[in-house]
Amino acid sequence: MRIYVDFDDCLCETARYFTKIAARMFGKNVPYEDIKFFNLQKSFELNDDEYKQFMLEGHLSESLLAYDETPNASKVLNELMDKGHEVCVITGRPDCTYDDSRRWLDEHGLNRTKLYFLNKYGRDTFFPKGNYNLELEDFYKMDFDYAVEDSPLAFKYLDNFPKLKVLVFDRPWNQECALQDNYVRCPGWEFIKEQIK
Ligand SMILES: [Mg+2]
């Protein structure tokens, strides 16, 4: 089986880290549980200039390398790869973060995963486009059996794969969206492991 795995808030606790940045830079104290919108500008009530600073701060090397691993992510993915499954990390991060993103994976025992950058959210306006970008048409030529994803904004891309089973990583910002039959809400990695046969 080939498995698509999103990076932020599937493999690592990005939003929790962003709550600390928002508090430190702008005095915005929004608990993780209250991040109701995937749009962090909206969730933290930042103006355009604050949001730009916020995103740049979150994409610095020291930030990217400091994100905590989501419990059991590496353990479960290694078990799946040991069974012969292929894991492709498909992130919406700007591809200028390639070195730090690759390093984070390698430092967390995920050196066997492949890493691709797909502009899922249109955030590349903040960052120059580099060599690791995966174009949408090439992404659609890839084939996946399962996808682990937290962002409702990414679901529209996944709907181009008719046989895909989507494992929705349970997060405060995806509670409201109606899930189709091939979508399953997953509280964590041990649960995800049980879904992949
Ligand atoms: Mg994500």
C-alpha cells in the first residue's frame, strides 16, 4: 500500500508551537483547543502584517526543528514501512523548508519516508518557489491507497483519488466538516495503524 501522510499536525505538533509564537510576539493567548479555524490568521486574530511575521517566524530553522513529534507517529510509520508499505510525506509547507523538514524527519526516525512539497494552501506568496515543488498535475499522477491529513482545505485534492481512504487526524479545526463515506476520523496513530490493512 502507498500512504500519503501530511506533515504539520499529523507528524508534528505545529499548531501547538504556533500558539507559543502568537503569545510571545503578539500577546495573543489562544489555547490549542480553541483553534477553530485552519486559517491561523483568523484563529489568532492577526492583521496582515502580523500574520506575515507570524508565518516567517514559524518557518525559521529553529522553529521547524523544534516542533514536537505527534505521539507514536514515527513508531507506527516505521511499523507500516517494515510491513512493506510505502510512506510519502506530502506537505503544504513552502519548499524552501526542504532541508529543515528533511532533517526533522531524519532526526525522528523517519529517514525512510519520501518528502514532497505541494502548494495546498497558497502560502507560497511569502516564500520563493524552489526545486522541490510538486506540481498538482504530477501529484494527481501518483497513486495512494490511504491518506493521513488534518486540513479540510486539503480534502479537495484528495477527492481526485477515487479509491482513497482518508484518515482524518482529529484536530480542533476539523470538527465541523462533514466527512464523506471514505473518510474516517482518527484520534491518533495507533488508531490509524488499525485502519491500514
Ligand atoms: Mg497538516
